[in-house]
Amino acid sequence: MKLLPLTLLLTLICAITHAQTKISGTVLSVKGTPVANANITLKNTYDGTSTDSTGRFEFSTTETGRYILQFSALNFETDSVQVDLNQKSIILDLKVKPSVNLLETVSISAGYFITGDGKKGAVLTALDIATTAGTNADVFAALQTLPGAQTSFSESGLFVRGGSAAETKTYFDGMLLKSPFNATVPDQASRGRLSAFLFKGTSFAAGGYSAQYGQALSSALMLESTDLPEKTTTGISALSVGVGVDQNIRFKNSALSIGGSYYNLSPTYGILKQQHTYVKAPEQFSGSIQYKHKTSATGMFKIYGTYGETKISLYQDNIDTPALPKFFSNNNNNIYINSTYKEYLGNHWKLDAGFSYDRSADEGLQSAAHYTRTDKLTNGKTTLTYYFGKLSNFKFGAETFNTGRTESLDDLARGYRDQVSAVFAETDLFLTSKLVLRLGTRGEYSSYLKKYNLAPRTSLGLKTGLRSQLSFAYGRFYQNPEDEYLVMKRLNFEIADHYILTYEINRPGQNFRIEGYYKAYTQLTKIQPDNLDNSGSGYARGVELFWKDKKTIKNGDYYISYSFLDTKRDFRDFPTLATPSFAAKHTASVAYKQFIEGIQTQVGATYTFASGRPYVNPNNPVYLSDRTKSFNSLSLTLSHLTHLFKQFTVLYLNANNVTGFNNVYGYAYSNDGLSRRAILPSSKRNLIVGMLMTIGDSTFVR
Amino acid sequence: MKQLTKSFILMLMFFSLNSFAQNSDGKFQTGVKKGLEILKSSRVSDDFLKVSNYFERIAQAEPKEWLPPYYAAYGELLAGLTISDKALQDQYFDKALLAIDQANNLSAENSEIFALKGYIQFMKMSIDPQARLSFMSAAAASLGKAKALDPDNPRIYLINGQNTFYTPEAFGGGKAKAKPILENAVTKFAIFKPSSTIAPTWGSDRAEELLAQCN
């Protein structure tokens, strides 16, 4: 009995007087540089310390036995050693390996322009796209200020690197959009159908894109929709061209958005003189509904549906018989549904599935003839991604498009329907954090053409410094000929081969990029006397520069882009190899934005220059050898942030071509070639004023 | 002699029990208190990183306590606020967000955690406001949650007031708007009673300092 307290006493004394173990040493990187503020932890105890600025550390512990000593530091891999604390002192020389920093890792970037909030490699934010002066929040107009794209005010679409508008395809969450543009007026570009505010990110590929995307010969525009809105809000927009309302309702794990808009351009056309004589200025109704559901911590289901109707009628100058202007009318209705689901399966797999339906119907009069045209596309797609290593992945999937057109002119009717089925596989293989190789392939079968194709795609990225990267891409791209030719004949796939070399420097707040490319076209559709075939060909080569700086000017940023393009092709009705009318040799844009705090206003200015465009002059024996004068445009926007009725409001003004440059897109000649008419912008200048109000949020969320 | 031995044993037993108690409960309290002392004397970014490291060590030894990762996040946030290199700031704030999420996993529906999270998210946004507007609404959502959980938490009003103070007037901020929020914060700080000696109490001085700048 007496022994117990004695033992206890002894134990206590022992515990107090137990010789402490002193642990000291250094933490160095594998290159030998000292690592400051590394955390040294004796696992499962409170004991430990931090390294000083020379990487040294020292602490004592009263623990005994074997323990794990863990050491960690920012931007280094956490590591540990075992220590035996039954010694008086331990000296450790610890080495740490740099951790993989995603921002400093090489990426696939040849040909790509990525935009989006906080995304790796993003050069423009979603807001940048929406607020670029002169674009009126139209994604397609904004992208025309980036390298690779031509300025086109008289034709809808993106003309990329010598490609026609039909060679650029738009994808909404991975699903192909057949009719991305509003109803078209002759000789005028129309806006994209989908609001820029639907999307959080945009990848604009001027070439060399992934095997996941098919049926695009020159360029792919990938739009990524936003996720759940933070709050329930109501948005009201009142512009000089129309009004819109939308209601976002946020539930715990889901959100519902319902929106409607009405646009009528007749008030604007009453003030700004138009090129055509409108009987009915464009008038558009549209409505949309969107539901998003976060199915789990990592899963997301989205469905979006929209319906729109547009009506236009006008008289166009008749160059052959000036006394009889040509009548044109168009009634368009469009329905579009897009639904996607994504979920991670375990730690290594991701599933993406999607469905989309697009139907666009046009009907109207062309002079006295009645025409109808219906384009339809149904697209289903499934992709599985397997992640391995720290950064690498392997994806494979399949998709099918049911696409077609039916059209009629008075009593004549024709049409075609095609089922294009595709499989693809692709891997992004990170050989090191500085070297990535993408290998991919895509195979397609067209039931209408009764032909197969197999397209290899490859891309290489090499980090040449902390902030610089060199990239190369090669790919083969197939596309079905345009609907207007397919309704006439079963043809073959058109082909383009892209070779791209890029060098870029990405510093915080500053991006520089230079890209050179060569593109070879084969099997282009050619109109022969009384026949169509795939004997067309062509090439495009060029150099592009991009510089963005948001660091130098406080509250301001600007970017400059320049494209040099040398292209010739022999396609459609060309008698020979020639530079097409949609290719200007030099294109440059400067876009500048400045937020002025005192007056709470963002001012934006965009200047665009393009050298003269080729046009066909029947009096010149050399085909397409005449050039228009160069294109110049200076556009301004003002966004004034304020509160109306205590609700956050933006007052908005956008003025295109403020200095009134006389721009000419080309010329249309009379049948006898004796007189001609200039193809001009819809109006010399353009002005939109309005306000956007957000109810239910103290901050601007649109 | 026997009596003496008995009382000696009793005394020893008492001591040992006491020391045992200190080892489980007291050790944690003392540990956190020691960390808060270091925090008090910290001035520069490196000091705050060491505080964060200290609480990270307690966090790994006490995997069920939310205060260590909470204070680790707070230290990381202050380390970011006291350095001018934006790239480093961004990394510190990212670490702070990870730590605060760790705290949230240990103590769900905790007003203090959501308040601090709102603070960090706002600072994430401030690094590149134009590109990170989404953090603005995330910060507002976190602070809203914090308020719903405990409307008497004075730090919510300090952080809200501070965020408003530093938001340009055009985006719904400014001194005039911040003033009533900060006044409310000062009032709430005056009557605030922390739930324990180691629970968060910071912010009262900052609220008064900012309020003075509003006048």
C-alpha cells in the first residue's frame, strides 16, 4: 500500500524532470533555397514550430518514444520523417519538393482563347465580353475583336482565319447549336440568339480544338452556362430597342429562371436612317425558361428552353431595275432546348451527358415568290472522363446528330435528312508539370453522305519559363457541306488541316500571345456548270498578336489584337483560286475600358481597323482582285451605375461608329455590269440607350 | 503516522486527478490561449503565418475542435492583409478558405465561421474585383447566413460594414452606407459576451477605428 504513492510520486517527478528532447534543423527546397514559414509538426501533439526566414527551426518536446514529424510549406509537398524522442537532441536537414501549382502548370492552349471568371488561362472575363464597346453584349460581336476573327457587319457569323461563317460552329455546354443567330436581313449581320449573360465562360478556338467537337472546319465557340444564381432576383431591362424581364428564383439546391423580352426596332429606325426601306422593322418576341438542380455535392442537372418569333419586311434597292425595289419579308420562329447532366463517379470518373433540340423555321416572300425553310437538329452526347496521375485525364464518348433542312419556293420543295454519328477519344497526358501532350481522334459516319471519316487531333504544350509557354497543335477537321448544297446533292465531307504554333507570356494582369498557323483545305464544295462536287481547295496562313494589360492603368484595362491573314481558295462558284470577299489581310482592334470612380461610370471605347476586302467586279478580268477601302470604326459605351427606386440600376449607352466613317462591305453589280450598289452597314451610326435594373440584390448581378 | 500517510495519499490522488484533468481539457484551453497571446503580439505577415501554423498544429492534434482551424484561417487572412504581393495574398486567402471550410465541417451552422468566411471571400474578390464579382455575392451570402444563425454576433456587422466601407459607392458601398452598419457593430460589441474564454472576441477596436474614419 505504501508503494503506490511512492510510485506515483516518482512518476510525477520523472514526468517533470524528464529530459526534454530538442529538435532543430533546416528546411530547404530541393534546389537548396531556404523555406520560410514552413510548419513543423510533431504529429498528434501540440508541439512544433515554424521555420524562420533562413529556413531554420528549433523546438523542444517532453514526449518520448517514436513520433512522426511532419513538415509542410506553401507551394511545397507535405512530407514527414520518423523521430525517436528518447534522445536529448535531434538535428534534421529536411528537403521539400515544389508542389504542382495549377497556375504554373502547362496547359493546352494552341488556338484557344479562354474567357471566364477566375479560370485558368482566361484572358477575358464574362463581363469583359458583355461590356466591350460596340458589341451591345453580343458574344459574337465581342469575339470579332479577338485575333483570328474578321469584322463582319454585313454577314452573320464568325469568319475565322480565312474560313466562311459556316465553318465556325457554336456549342452550348458541349451541344452543337444549328441556328445560333437571329433572323437575317439581306446584307446585314444579325445578333446571336442567346444572351451573353447566360454564360460564365467562353472558349473561342480559332483552330486545333479537341476531338470532342466535330462538324466545324475552322473554328469552335464553346459556351459554358452559369451555375445556380446566389439569390432570388428580378431583372428588368428597358432599352431604346425593347424591353425584357426575368425572374430568378433560388431554392436550396436548385433555381428556376423565367424570362421574356420584346424588341422592336421601328423607333430606332425612325431616327437613324437605314440602308433598306422597312415596311416592318424587325420585331421580336421571345421567352425562356431554365431550371438547374444541384443533384449532389458534385452533380448538376440543367435544362434550358427558349422560343422566339421575329418578323421583318422591307424593300431593297434593285440595281437592275431601280424603279422596282425588291420586296423581302421573313417570319422566323425558333425553338431551342438544351439539357445536360454531369456527375463525378467516385474519385476518378466523370460523366457528362447532354441532349439538345434546335428548330428554326423561316417563311416569307422574296419579290413575289413565297419561300419556306426549316432547319432541325437533335443532338445527344455522352462523355466519360477518367482522371489519373495528378493532372492527366482520358476521355471518350459518343454523340449523334439528326440534322436536316426542308425548303420550298412556291410549288417546288426539297430537303434532306442526315444522321451523323460520332465516337471520340482523347487524352491529356502530363508527362511533367511542364510538358503536356494531347492525343485525340474522332470518327464520324454520315448516313446521308454514306461516308466515314477519321480525324486525328494532337496538341503539345511546353512551359519555357515560369510565365511563358510554347504550344503546337495539329488536327484534321471534317464538316458536312452547307445545307444549301446538301439539299441539292449528296456530297462528301469538306476537310481542313490545321498547323498552329503559339508562344505566350501570362503575367498577373498582363497577357501576351503570338500565334502563327497554316491551314490547308481540301474537298471544298464547288459549283460546276449544272453540277456540284468536292473538287474545291484552298489555304490560309497568318500571324496573330494579342496583348492585354489590366495592370498599368488604375481601374482600367485594354487589349490590342492584330491579325495578318493570307488566304486563297477555289470553292463555291469561284472560277479560280482567289482571296474570298470575307478575308481582309490586316485586322486590328483596340478595346479600352476605364472605370471612373467619382462619377460611378464605366467608359469603354473600341477601335477596329480592317484593310480593304476583295469584291467581284465583273468588269475586271482578274477575279476578286478589287479591294474596298479600309474599314474603320470607333465605338463607345457608357455604363453609369446608380440606384433607381432604391434598386441597383445601370444606365447604358452604346454608340457605334461615333465618328461616322463611311464603311463599305463590298459591291453588288447589275447583271449588265454597268452599275453597282455599295453594300453598306444597316445604318452609318447606331445608338442604343437604356437601363438595366436588378431587384432583390444590392449588388449588380447581371 | 498512518493518518499522515492516508492524507498524503489523498493529497497525491487529488493532485494526480487534477493534473489528469488539466491534461485533457486544460491543455486545449491553455494551448488556444497561448496561440491567442502570440496573435496579440503579431504585427507583420510572417508573424501571422506563424500563428496560423501554430493553430494548424493544434488542429491536427484536436481533430474534433473547430476553434483551431478557425483561428488558423484568421491568421492566414491577416497574413494576407499585411502583405502587398497580390499573388501571395491570393494563396493565403485560398488557405484561409480551406481552413474555414475545415472548421465548418466540425461545427455546422456556426455564425462565427460564416462571418469569417464572408470576410475571406470579400478579400478574395478585392484582389481582382472585375474578374471576381462572383466572390462578392458569395461573401454576401455567407454573411447573410451568419446573421441568420446569430444576429447578435458583432463581427458580422464589422465585416459587413468594412466590406461596404471599401466597396466603391457605385457598387452599393461607401462611407455613408458603412456608417450605420459600423455603429450597429460598435453597439453589439459593447454587449457581446463570448461563450467561452477562448471563443472569438476580435474586432471591437477595428469597428471603432473604421467608424471614426466614417465621420
